[in-house]
Amino acid sequence: MKLRRRLAVLAGIFLIDRLSKYWAIHWLMPKASTPLLPFFHFTYVENTGAAFGIGFQRNGFFIALTIALLGVLLYLQKAWADKNSWIQIGLLLVTGGALGNLYDRLAYGHVIDFLDFRIWPVFNAADSCVTIGALCLAWGMRGEK
């Protein structure tokens, strides 16, 4: 995938994440939680840890970890430029999601989460990109040697 297209995809992921979190801050935060379906709510959460509340109040650690992860991802995008499209898409999704959550940590001191299925920790669009990207990477690597 060409550099221009990669940058456009990253910008798109980042923009979707920013717009959804802007909405969460300005519309959802005053309400705290709004049910949409019996099993799905929009719930405003400020997360200083990682997934499942791991590392609560360790924002500085996760900033450093994300920056290191971004370095590895940028290296892999160059080193794996000839790999299949599942790997390419996975790298872009994980990178875009990591950038979105890094922005929150730097700008607000926490990550803004708002998608709440009630049986799973509250998450956001960037988290979804990281998860789907990791699955794409795993799928793409299954046939690589």
C-alpha cells in the first residue's frame, strides 16, 4: 500500500476516534450514561489504565508504552511492506487506534471510553481498531513463514 494511502487511512481512523470522543465529552459526559438498547449503553468513562482497568492511575507508563509500540509498528510497516493485505490493514488499524488513545492520554490525562455492552468493560473506537487490527495481523500471519 502506498504511503499516501496509508496516511489517509491513519488520518481517517484518527478523525473517527476524535469525533466520537468529542461527541462523548460534549453530549454524553453531562448525562453519564444513556441506554440505547437493553444490552448497550453510551456510558462516559475516563480511563487512566488499560483494558479491563489494568494499571489504573498509570497514565505515564501507558504513554511511554504506546510511544514504544508506535516505534515498533512504524518499523514493521516498513519491514513488512511486502506482506499480505491482512497484515498491512492490521498494522494500520493498530497504529491508528494507538494514536487515538495516545492523544487522549496526552491531552486529557486519561482515555475517553463510551461504548458499553454492560457485560464488557467500556471501550472506544480506537480500542476497536486495535482489537480488529490485532485480529487482522493474526489472520495474516497464519500463512506467513
